[in-house]
Amino acid sequence: MKKLKNDKNSSQGNKETNVVKLIRKANRLVEGKYRFDIWEMRVFTKMLMKIHRDDEDFKVYRIYLHEVIQDFELQEDGHSYKYLKQGAERLGRREIRVLMDTPDGKMELFTHIATGVKSFVEEKSAKYLDISFHPDMKPFLLQLQSQFLMYDVRNILKLQSSFSIRIYELLKQYETIGKRQIKIQELKEMLDVVDKYPLYGNFKQRVIVKAQEDLEEFTDIKFTFDEVKTGRAVTALTFWILPNKNKQDVGKMLYFPEIAEELSLESELDKLLAISKNWEGMSKSLMEQWINTYGIEAVEQEVSKANKLIFEGKNIHNPVGFVTWALQNPNVVKDLANTATASPIIHKVPTKLNSKEIEAYWKGDFNEWFLAYLQQIAIAAKHETFHAVVEELRNLYPEKVFSSLFLHKDGSVNEEALNSSVGVRLLEKDKKTKESVFADWFYEKFQRKIFLQRNGTWEFLE
């Protein structure tokens, strides 16, 4: 089956294809040991696309042939249902190995991926097939709360190599850090190609270089890589992950019936895009992704807030990051000290408040606020600034120490820890300390100036 050419007729397709669809996978699944051919990957991807964020159990997923042809931009050649059916049946036989953390230690789960394939016997009348996930896959696909990868599925729909899709996901996990080192043997095991590509030269050309070309042509990230040698042998690869600015807005949106109500938001979408048109990194696809994930009301509130602060002359270097952080943390104090409103709420403070009681604010309310403050400083930083500070941290710590500080046990990025450290270093560059920020915070809250004495106690500055 061939890919459709990007001519006018094929690009027009359906008028209803204009909604982002995010898929989610646990990081352990992303790094699992398995290998798909391209048709197995297409069936697997379509199944992922049908999972709702709030689903508590798997369903029987109906995969329509016309959706597969449309979504992956394929050309019907009379045998497409046979390819779809064979791909689903191979997926039903496919096995996977995934690491799991248990109270008794790390274990490896060996299980099938899919089950219950039902398909038509007569190809002429065949329009769909039914398939479901194996129950053992639940922890890796349903009710994910932390340590998972989420991305816009449109990035992988045009990829013709399942290996390129796997490489995309493995690098997408580390997009924030911008660098990932993987041992050759471990990467081969994850892709299940130890026997297929025993020689590094073949593996490099058929998998790594091919993925490098594919990602740059079709996805929102791209990469370069360095070879790490032990003696004369290449034993690891260091991937340098970069934003692919030419592909940040990936084609038309995909339409999915379960979220069709989002199509009615066109006028609101246009308004929000007009407000944010000069923001670096803003695109129609990103705005639709926000709306799809957080709801139109929350997006309108945070975009309007950021726009108002910019209009008032507040110092928001990265409005997209500022809004993203606010949407992700709705229950945390979100305003930076230098973006606070001009009329803060003033709380009365007893004139006889002693240093111990000021210390209670230092260790209590302020400390919680400060952690959120560091997060937002990092998120609001420009992309180049953020990655420059991450590189400083890499140079500051040995590799093992850096990994222990900023990576989870499953190897994924500990965003909170990394952002906190980046925030601290950005404060230092701005010649600020936690103590000076506390003094500003206290004044803004109570309209009373305080200072830190040499003995480490806080007092009012009369």
C-alpha cells in the first residue's frame, strides 16, 4: 500500500479533521522490549487513539479501514483490509517485556499486548475489525497520573518505520533535558533487534540514521547524535534533542467523534490566537491542544491573564511557558513576584510580631509558594536559556549524580526537581536569593519590610 501524495484532493480529505488527539503511555511501556512491523504499529496506534483519559477499563476497539487509510494517508489498492487484518493478528500474537516497580523490588512483566481479534472472512464486504488490549497492559495505558509520555499522535502518522516511531518516543521523553545517552545493547534490546542487526554499522544506517531523517521531515523534534566508544567499539549513543521548528504545527487536526464538541470553538479559538499571535512558540495546534486537554474556560482565563500582564508592562519572557505552567498547576499560587498585580491583598500584621513568628512564614506559607515560584521561573524561561542552564547543571554534576537528582527510577525526567534547580540558578543570575524573595513576598503580603540579621533571625525594618 502506497502513501498518498500531498496534492490538493488528498489534503482536503475531510473538513472535520481539526482536533488534536493526544495519546498517553507509561514511561515503562515506552522503554519496553518489543518490535512491531508498520501495520502492527498502525493498529496499535489506532487503539491508543480510542482510549479516553478517564477510562478505567479497556473496551473492544473497532478499527475502521477508512479511518486507517485517512489517518495514515494511505492509498487503497484492493488489499488494504488484508494488510489491516494480518497486522491485527500479528499484534495479537506479539509479546512484550516491561519492567515494573513493586514493593518487593523491580520485576519484569512478560505478556501479550492485544487479544480478541475479530475480522471479516470476506474481504469485499470488510469495513472494520474488533480488537482489545490484554488486561496486563492496564497499568501502562489507563488512569496514568505520573511518569508517562504524552504527545500529539499526528507526529507519527506519516512515519513509515516502526523503529522511527520508537526512537521518536524515546527521545520525546527527554525533550526537556535535550540530551539522552543510551547504550547500544540496551537500545537494541528495547527495539528487539539484537539478532536482526548484530553489526553496529547496519543498525546505525537502518535504524538510527533512518529515524534521524524521518523525525526531521515529519515530527516536532529532531536530533543529532555522538558515538561513545569503549576502545574501538561504539558502545553507546548520545542523542542531542532539538525542537523542529519547521514542524511545530503538524498539518491538519484529526477528527475524533468522542471530542467532536470541540469543533464548535472555532470563533473562540480565533480570538485566543489573535491575542497570542506574537508569542514565541504559539501555534494553532498548541492552542487546540490546550483546549482539548484543559478546557476552553481555563485556557481563556490564563491566556487573558498573561496578555493583561504583558500589556501592563510585566516581565514575562515566555508567555507560552507561563500559560502552560498555569494550566498544569491550577491549584498552586501561580503569579511570579515580578508579575503580581498592582493591588495586592494586604493582611494585617501585629506590630509585635516576633522573629519566631516571621520564621513560621519563612518555613511554612512562603516555602510552599517558593517551590511553585521556582517551577514557574523555569517554565517561563526562554527555550535557549532553559537548556543552557540544564547544560550548566550537567557540567556541575557527575553523570551518575545528575541522573540521581533529575531522573526517575524508570529513566524519565523528574520535571519538578529539574525545574526547581533551573529556577534557583536563574534567580542567582538575576542576583536574587531565597531570602530576598522572601522579603519581597512578605512586603507584598503584609506591606511591612523585614530584614535578615547576622544571627539568622528576621526582624521588622522600622
